Amino acid sequence: MTAARTARREDGVHPLLWVALAFGLLFHGVLLVNGSYTHTFDAWIHIFFGDHYARAWFDNWEPRWYTGFTVTSYPPGTHMMIALVSMAVGLQMGFVVVQLTAVGLLTVGIYRYSRIWVDPRAAGMAALLGVLGSSIAETVHVFGQLPTTFSLALLLNTLPFVQEWLVTGRRFALLGVYGQFIFVDPELRLVMVQTSANATAKAGQTSSPRTPW
């Protein structure tokens, strides 16, 4: 009976992930709702881009800055999400909602990526320490960066699918990869390929691949 419980726990989600999600969303959510992003140097730029897509979804030219420039010079995914959410809650709260979504996905991504290497409890601790760490807090509440947090979240959530595909050859795992390349920056793609190669080499030493969850 004990062995069966242990096996189920190994394949399931460790409770520490839910603790990390709760603490992360509460901590960052309170700060964001109270306007921490308004004192950052980058958040207003993303809100401005979101405003562009809210005004003209299919127009890539923005004439209000620098005598005009193309908004696709920035990864458009998060800005389009701000535009969509702003229809219900406004631009600033739209930014808050999308940023909190990024924090939640990043927390899950830290856990799932850690599961490639360590057991569920250690992965849960990594998620908890990561989401409450100073690096994420600085990125969100000092720099106000949104595409950075969102693309990193997608990267970490995609790597387990890449590892599964490389080890098992299951084509279904590739479906989790395509969305990443819409948002992620080119330099992060190199990190993804290199990390996947390392994960495959490690997995090849074991009899069966470890489940990302």
C-alpha cells in the first residue's frame, strides 16, 4: 500500500506547487493591484502597446511615437492579451491581469522544468522559492517587464514537452512546443535547445523518462 501511494505521489502534483501558486499570486497580486507597476520604467510601454492593439488590432504601424514605428518590433503576444482583457477591465488592470497570469504560469513552469531533474518535493520547493525570490520581484515590480516574464514562463513549460518528445518520440508532445515560438525571443530558443539536449542525455541514463508533472 505504501509503495502504491509513493508511486502515485511521484506521478502527481506535489502540494507545494499549490502553496507556491497561492503565495505567489497573493504576494504579487497585492503589489500589482496597489500600483507597484506604475513606478517602473517599462510597464507603461507595454500598456501603450496594448492600447495600440485595442485601437487597431490589424494595424502594425504606430504613429504616436518617433514619427511612427512598427509595433511588431516587440513580441506582440502579451500586448494583444492586454488589449483583449482591457475590453472588460481597462488597460491598466489588463496589464495587471496579464502580468499575474505570467507569474502563475512561471510558477508552474519552474515546477515542471524542475521535475525533469528532481523529485516532486524538491520541484515544489523550487517553485516556492522561485516565485517569492528577489529576481522575479525585481523584474515585475521594479523593471515592469511583461514579455520577459511571460516568455520565460512559456519556455519553462515547454521544455518538459521537448524532453518528452526527444526521449519517447511522442508527436503529441510537439503540440506544447508551437505556442512557445510565438512568444519567445530568439536567444531563449538557443537556451531551450541546449537544455533539452542536456535533459535527453540525462534521461538516456535511466530506464524510463520522468513524468514532467
